[in-house]
Amino acid sequence: MSQIWNNRTVTLIRADLVFRFFALGAFVAVANFIVLIPVKAQVRGVYPVGMNATNSGVTPEAGITYSNLFVFFSRDEEKGPHGEILATGQNSILMDMNSFVWVSKKEMNLLGGAVFSASATLPIANNSLTSDIRGAISGGGGFADSYYQPFILGWRKQRVAIRAIYGFLAPTGRFSAGANTNVGSGYWTSVVASGQTIYLDSSKATALSAFQMYEFHSAQEGTMVHPGQTFNLDYSLTHTFPLRRSLRLQLGLVGYGQWQTSDKHGPNITPQQAAAHYTVNALGFAANAVLPEQKVSVGVKYFHEFECRSTYQGYTLQISAAITF
């Protein structure tokens, strides 16, 4: 692989590495969003959409990387099944994500030259939910649900990069049925996912990316409510600018969508609640500054949501930093 990559390409992969690890690390953030409201009023899946919007198919370089991601979710409108505003208030989540990722040095010839990798994410969260009608509803802080990806396969081609992923969310955050200080979801989630990145020029400066994930939720401990399954889609169009030899800037347009694909069910779930599938849409921008010689990067993403259904609507801000050893 190193024989076909020039210095500029290596720089792009450094940028990909940072965004990838932020994305791998942040899957657990929305698990805390779910438990701000009883699961019978499920409003989101566990994956914080948008985290894999850039460089979705790229596998990082071999070795170990630590990344820290600060995520701020803010929702101020509760939307009904037809997009109508049901209530206003403030739902906010602060997340500090600590991710550790390992990538193998060897390619697996039997699988078409795939590279194997794995990751673990340990988050700390603080959340609150208030309503103009009901006042303060819930809030909590502490160690949240952890996320693990024990199986990631990546293929690196000259103009295309692809990844295939299996992961699971473990309910390690504090959860008690009926409590208003939960920071965990109270249930397990398995995911299958795939990412693709297509380079639109030979220098790999301009890239079109897409990421798909499907969530399989188990029943929640203590309530026996089974959340509906979820499909997620991230996408982006980015370009990398070489500002000088030791600094690269990646800019682009990003977006995401999230759709509940099956009914929630369990004790006391009404037919109306079961059939109220959530829909999420958002567009925004991303910027990432890369220092390839120091193996350090910082980045920011912003998403503004629109046309949401049966969920809360607002915006998401992500600030990140990473270092490779």
C-alpha cells in the first residue's frame, strides 16, 4: 500500500484517521438521549447520526490511536408524526468520548487484502430535559454505555475504500426503571454497518462518502419494553487543501438521516405509541486541521436538523482531537 501512496495521500489518510476514530468512538452518545424519556416514548436510536459522515470507508493506518470527542446535542422542539410542533423546551446532552482503536499491520489475502481492526469507547455523559409545560423532567451524569467494535474489515483500493463492521453497545451506564437520573439505556444493541468512500480525482483530495448502519435493540431491563429497530445513513462531500507542508485542511458538506423501521412493543405500549416511528434529517458542515508530521488533528462538525417526525429537533456540535502512537 505504501508503494502507491504519495505524501499527499498519507496526509489525507491522517485526516481520515481522526474523523474515523471520532466516529467509532461516538456511537454511544445517543443511548443517553433515549433514556431521558421513558422508552415507551422512544425518540431516537443509539447511534448519533453524522459521526461517520466523512471518509466513511477509510481504514486508518496500523497502530494504536487515542481520540477525545466532545459532543453537544441540543433539541428544543418536540415534533409529532406529521412534523407538527407538540411542545417546546430544552433537551441537552454533553458527552466526553474516550476511544482506543487498534489496526493490524497485516492484510488478509484470503479476504481480498482486507485489514482487520477493533475499537473500544468509554464515555462520560451529562444530560438534562426540561419542558415549557412540565418543567424539569430528568437529568443525570456519570459513566455511560460503552461501545465495542470487535470486528472491522477494511479494503483499501486506489479510488475506493470500503469497511464492514460488527459492533455492540453494552448497558454499562447507570440505569433504573422509572428513575430520572439515568445515564444508560438499560438494554443491549447490536449493529451491522458499512462505509464507502469514492475518490473523485487521482490525488484523493475530493471524496464522496456514505455510511449505513442498522441497529438491533434488545428489551430494556426492568420495563421489558423492546425499542423499534433503526436504520442510519450518513453522507458527505469533502475536499482537502494543502495549506503548507505540515498542515492540511479538510472542508466539506455533511448530512445524515435516521429512520425507525419497526414498531416498539412491550407492557403498556399503546397502538399509537407503537406506530409512531421517528424520522430525523440534518445538513451541515465539517472542518478538520491535520498536522501529519506530529500525528495530531483537531476538527469540528455542525448539523442542523429539519423535517423531523416523532422526535425532538435541534442541532448537534462535535469538537474533536486525536493522536496516533
